[in-house]
Amino acid sequence: MINLKESEVWFITGSQHLYGEETLKQVAEHSQTIAASLNASPQIPVSIVFKPTVKTAEEIYSVCMEANNAKKCIGIITWMHTFSPAKMWIGGLKILQKPMLHLHTQFNRDIPWSSIDMDFMNLNQSAHGDREFGFMVSRMRMNRKVVAGHWQDAQVLEQINGWARSAAGWADWQHAKFARFGDNMRNVAVTEGDKVEAEMKFGYSVNTYGIGDLVKVINETSDAAVDNLVTEYADTYTLTTSLLKGGAQHQSLRDAAKIEIGLETFLKDGNFKGYTDTFEDLHGMKQLPGIASQRLMNKGYGFAGEGDWKTAALVRAMKVMGSGLKGGNSFMEDYTYHFEPENEMVLGSHMLEICESIAHGKPNCEINPLGIGGKADPVRLVFNSAAGPAINASIIDMGNRFRMLVNEVVAVAPMQTLPKLPVARVLWKPYPDMKTGCAAWILAGGAHHTCYSQNLTAENLQDFAEMAGIEFSLIGKKTDLYQFKNELRWNEVYFQLNK
Ligand code: MN
């Protein structure tokens, strides 16, 4: 679906002419070895591309300019093997538009105790060369990721992996198009937002399309295509008897398949990376898209209900970031609470649209009344989700800035069978505990809509928020409400001043 190996991260080593040709030759060899090793590492999902050592302000400017213009380049890794006087970096860093990871490493892991001499010291200076570079980036107030440690260290590789995934999500947002069918649900506040500011800040556009235009594409779907998809449903899911061929509600399954094919055709033809719809605007549609949205999310499209374009875009970015990893990412909503003492948890779900990428086992395909929207009963996939660590992420528009809020949670296996609940669901316990986690989320103004992820971490989302230059607030294992409230207040000032 999304092949991250097609994306490039450029490995750029800084030095200078002071040390002579022999030292520079060794610098180049070492850099090539590191870049090749990162590129070959199964832990790194993108291609790492070696670039020749930069030794002058002109070379630095040129490589930054090239990185900006190279479509495949999603970010750069910088490393100062030797000292690289950092005033040389000002011109390049000033124009750099791609995310940057500063790898604070050195070629040798250990000090060669018996042979270390002044030649060795001249060559292996990143302990102070990287400090000079770090000063300049901080002096320029630039966001970047700093990863410190030996380049073969598993933790270092994991951090590069995570950052590269965030950079891929960020690159995917640039020039991305999201379709909005209808406006957001009437009178709802948190799904509103400044789409002009979002396009300036995030790089993606959100535009509206008449539901009639979508219905036209749905109606043009051929019977043969519907036959094929209905067969695929039967092969993939456990169908309720009434939906089977010859069953009383089989026509509803065909209607649902028709909606899925029409939606996918519309998205493909318009080159959209995601969409949002609303049950308040479904003229000409027989059902609210249920199984259609669940399956399109599983194919990599961003989706959120009720006109929530911010969450739809976030779901898409997180699907790109999590590409190839075990586990899934889904649109999610905090639905209802279980307040049993010592066993408090949240039941997360939506009226229909939870992505099957987080399903545990084979989903059931069912048809049930929806109760709102005034349309025919929608077909949907119903399943439970596995236990394990996860996060909920939300982006909200605070009026003067966007805030990304992340809550680390742990999903728990269902305690009961929930025979009458006709929707896919997840049970989780928020960190640091139910009361603190929920109170912090409310204080931060976090939305009821999120992207629920089984395979991304808070660090992935923090890196992503820094690439976007937006606020990031974490509710995690160490969150304390007193400190958290202060962070929100301090961020208020920071984002006023840092414009
Ligand atoms: Mn909702």
C-alpha cells in the first residue's frame, strides 16, 4: 500500500578543509559505511542516501537546496565527524525546508586505548564538532530531532526508524488532498477549524464536494463490480445469515458494496488521500457508509466522521507512519466509561467506522439499525481489538494555534462478550490512571475524535508535531495534573511569542 523504501533520507556529513586530504578521505569512507549500514538495516524503513562530505558554506547551501527540491527526499540526517565551523551552516539551514535529524554519534564505538594518538583525535571529533553544530541550530531556533549514541546501537536505530516514519507522514501531507462531503455536524465545535491556516501549516488542502457528485459515481457502479465485492465480503468476513445470498437483507449488502466502490472510485479519480462525511448530509445515499469507510481506512485512506477533516488527515498521516508495522491505526471516539473501582477503563468505538486494521480475529459483517440519519440500516464490520500498548492522538484548533494531544493507554482484552453491541470496539486504560488521564484530556481541550494507534508511539507523534511546528502535549505515565496545567499555560505564552 505505502512503500516507505521509496522515500529517501539524505545522510550529510559536515567537515572543513583544515585537516587535509587524508583525513577528509577517511571522513568520507566512514560516512559511507554508516550510511550504507543504516540503509541496509531492517530497522530503518526508508532509503538512506549517502551525500559527499560538505566542507564549505557553498557546499552546505547547495545540498540543502537540492534536498528541498528532491521530491523523494523526505528529510536529512546530519553528522559532524570532525569540527565543522557552524557559521558555514547558517545559509543552508536558513533555507532548509525538510525535516532534520542530527545524529550525534562517532565512527568508533570504543576508545582505542593503546593506539590513540593526535591523528585519531583530529579525525574523531564529533563529541565537540556536533556541539558546535547543535549550538547553531539552537541559536536559529530550529526544530530538529537529536539522536545520541553509537550508530550501531539498537536504540539509536529505533529512534532513527521512528523519526523517518514521522518524516514520511509529514512528506505525505504536503500537497495532499482531502475531500469533505458536506460540512461538519451542525453545532459541533471541536470538528471546526481554520482550513486556510491548516493548509499553510500542514501542507494539505481540504475542500468540499457535493454529496450528489459522489452519489452519481456510486450509481454508475456496475453490477459485475458489486458481484465481485460481495463475494470478497463473503470470503473475508463472517456474514450475518440475513446478508448471505438469498437472505432477507442481501440487497443491503449489495447497496453497501456499491457505496464502497463508488467512494473508492471518487477518491482515486480525484487523487484524494482521505475524506470525511456526515450523517446529516446523505441525500441520495441509501445507507451511511459503514463497511465502506472501515475498509477504505484499511487500504490507507484517512477518514473521520461528522465532517472532522483534522482527524481524517491525522488518520492518513498515522497510517503512512505505521506502514509495514504490526498493528493498525483507526479513527476512534471515546464512547463510554467503565468506572468499576481499581478496574476503570474507556470503551472506544464509533457509530460504525472503526478500521479493521485493529481487529483481533476475523470480523463479523452485520446489519443493524443506526437510530440516527434517517437512512436504511447500514452494513458494518463488528470486532474486538487486541490487548497491548496504544496511543490516542488528536489535533485541535485553539484559535491561535493547533495543538496535538497524545494519551498513552493500554488496551485490555474484552471481559465480556457484548452480544448486543453492534459496533467494533476497543477497551483501554489511560495513563497515568483513569482519573488523571481523563481530567488532563479535558483540560487540554482534546477532541472526542482521535486516531487510535497500536503501532506508533508518543515520540513518533512528538517528532511529527515538531516538523509541523505545532504544540505537542503528552498525557503519559508520568503526567501530574499540576505540572500539566502549567505546561498548557506556558505553551500559551510560548506560541504567542514564537510566531
Ligand atoms: Mn463522532
